[in-house]
Amino acid sequence: MTKRSDEIAAALQEAGRVHAIKSPSATRQRAFKKRMSDDGFVQVTGWVRSHQAADIAALMKRLKEDTDLEPGPMRNTRTGRLERV
């Protein structure tokens, strides 16, 4: 859709004349989120440094696979000491 048609659709939606226009992707995403939620998962979003991203992704994957795991202490790279979560 063009910018103008987006504005018209938004105005009509605000006026209560039409429902939100949903794309097939939005429908799939909504179904996926519902399925995950029904399985007991929640979506977590946050910001980390780029060098930490792979570790966070691996941690999240393992936590998803094994429900008996819990995140543990983290190591401070400057001091080498373990720190509590």
C-alpha cells in the first residue's frame, strides 16, 4: 500500500469503520505466538553487546529445550569472578 492509502486505512480504522488490515505474515505470527504461549513460553526482548549475543542465544535455546535448567552465575571478564544473577 502507498503512504496515502495507509493514512486512509488508519483514519477509517480510528473512525471504527473497518477492522485492521492483517497480512498473511501477521496471521502466521499471531498463530505462532499463541502456540508458544499455550506451551508455557513468554517472549523476552532486550539489548546486549554484540559479543554477548551468541551466548544469550545459546542460553535461550538450552532453556527452551530443557525445562529443568535455570540460568546460573555469570563470569565477570575483567575480574574473573562469578556473579549472581
